[in-house]
Amino acid sequence: MKKTKSLLFALLFLSTISWSQDVRPSILNGAAVQYQYLKTYNLNKMDSICSIELDEFLGGSTMPSSQFKGKFDQPKYAVKLYKVTYRTHVPEWGELPVYATGLMAVPVSNKDSMPIISYQHGTVFSKTAVPSYPEECMEYKLMVAQYASQGYIVIGADYIGLGNSDLPNSYLVKESTEQACVDMILASKDILNTLKIKSGPLFLYGWSQGGWNTMTLLRKLEEIQIPVLAAATASAPVDPAVTVNRWFNNYQPTDAVWLTGCASNLIFSFERYYKMPGFARAVIRPQYYQTAKDFADFKIDWSTYTKSVPGTIQELFNEEFLKSCDIANSPFWKILENSQAYRWHCKTPLINYYGEADEVVPVFIATLPASFQTLLGSKATKSQSAGLKADHRATHVYAVINGKLWFDSFLKK
């Protein structure tokens, strides 16, 4: 029965696609995969990403872009960008088959084999600020400039609900996130076979929400025995229950102003994927509910949202919900507790970068994996500071630069 349903879905999916000369259909494990050439980044574009565009990305950061310029590797190769559409499924909805999108950056190196790095992007407030829309996703472009221009194939899933997916945003939804990323890796390897490029060793890296995604993905890959040569995270909220409780209970003046958007999107995400009808309306103060819902549905942008919603999480939610943080045994908190992404015996070499001025993820949270693995007697995981003044974005830039040196070391062994 499952095979029949998979075949029917694949045929239906293929029938809705108008294939152009640059699109080649292929089937992987009964799933339809589509890829389409978008554009090529030349060496001048790489230089622009690491200079002019970096200035904008770090505007207002505690670490100016001047501290990172000249530290990126000099680009060697132009890079072709391919949009990928692939079949995945939603575990939380009874394995519902759906499609998702992502991006694959392939160096123009004439090599028949190259390593792959799967990049998991951070929190976004737009459906198109994701890898498959590269000009709107600076965090991914940094990966292209630093890794793909040096010979790494860089892939990135948009996640379910983002990119061209018509589902709700699956923000911090564990199993759907894992599935979307695993299937993106498999789809990319299928496409590389078509391009006659051998898949080299697999690496993982993610920042912010993508750091958590990377950790839960790594655990999943170890479970299903897909080898990862090494992995890295930056500013990873590996324990969502503790992270969110800290946002709710212990406001700090240095907290990122956009944490209210993260919090309200999380509520709607959980209501929809974990089938908790009425949850958002029950916990968000009535005067802010519609604005928060429109924001979660991408009907309004961040600037419009902030005009109608208060500046702190404590003002956004009702008192009863805020008090639920104390014992934290309601369904919402239990789901968050089960979403931790560090309490297993990790076999893969792993480094966790953290910023000591991070306004989103406290040092305590970002360094939990290394502390936990040390407790278990493992030496495969370590933490590394991006600096005393490294805020959230600067930590990512630092990790992109320094993580490359670390990943390269595994290829030389």
C-alpha cells in the first residue's frame, strides 16, 4: 500500500511540472526530484559577498565587518546554483507526502568528485529569505563564497513551509525538519549522479535555528547510518525548552528585538504541526492575536508586525501562559523538552561556535553539547568562542571562516 501511494504521488508530482531544457527529472527511492539551473556566481560576485554585502549583513553588529575582511579564502572557482524541488513527508501528520525546495551550489572545478556540506539556515521571517532564493539569503551566500568557491558542494534545504512549500512554517518542528534535511541530502546526491559528479564526504553546518537543525539532523543521520565526516554549529539553541524558558522568564536589555517574532511563530508552528487547535488564541493576548497570526502566515512583514506588537515577550503573552514556564509540564513544554538536540553519545567530530555577546542564544546553551559529551567521556565534541564581542551574526561569520579550516583538516587525513 505504501509503495502504491508513493508511486501515485510521484506520478502526480511529475505531471504538474513543466520540464525545461535545464530541468532533468529523476526518481530516488520512489520520490520525484526536480532541479533547475538558476545562475552562476563568478569570482567577482564572491568578492562582493565577502566585502560590500558583508558590510550590510553586519550593519549594527558588535563586530564590524572590517574584522573579517581579508580572512575569507580567495575564491578559486565560479559556482553554478541549482534550485532543487524534491519529495519529502511530514511525520507529525501521519507521514503526509509533500514537496519541499532547496538549493545546491556546484563549483565549476572540472573535478569528478567533491565533498558536500549541508547548510541549515537560521530563523527567517519571509518565505523567500532561504537558500532557494539566494539573493535574499546572505547567510547561505557566505557559505557559497567561502566553501563552494573552494571546491565544496553546498546544499541547503528551505524546510517545510518555506521556499515554494505551501504548508505552514515548520519552525522548530523536530521530525519534519529532520526529514526535509535528510531528503534534501538524498535528492542532491541523485542530482549529482545525473551531473556525473561523485559525492564526496558529507559535512554539516548550521547557524542559529539551523544550529539546532544541524544537531537533530546529525543525530538522525547517525541513527540511520549515513556517515558524516565532521559537523559544526554556530549559536545553536540545542535545548529549546531551556532557551525559550529563558526568553520568557529572564528578559535582558540586550535581548534581540525580534525574539517576539520567534516566540509567536513558534506558537503557531506548534499549534499546526502538533495538532493543538486554539492554542495560539489561548496564550497570545487578544489584541495581538491577529497580527501574530498574519505574521506567521507571511501576510505581513516584520516592520508591519512590530508596529502592532509590544517589544517584549512578556507583554505579548497572557500571564497564565507565562506562569506555565515554572513547572513546564503542559503539552507545549513537553514537546520542547523532547526537542533537545544534544543528549546522545555523538560519534561524529563536532565543534560548537558561540558568541560571548550573543543576544539570542546564551553561552550556556551553545556549549551544552561539549559539556555533555565530556561527561560521557567523549573527546569528539568541542566548543570554541567567536570572541568577547561576537553577537549572533558575527558568530556566524566567524564560524563560516574558521569552520572551513577545520573541515579542510579532515580532507587532508
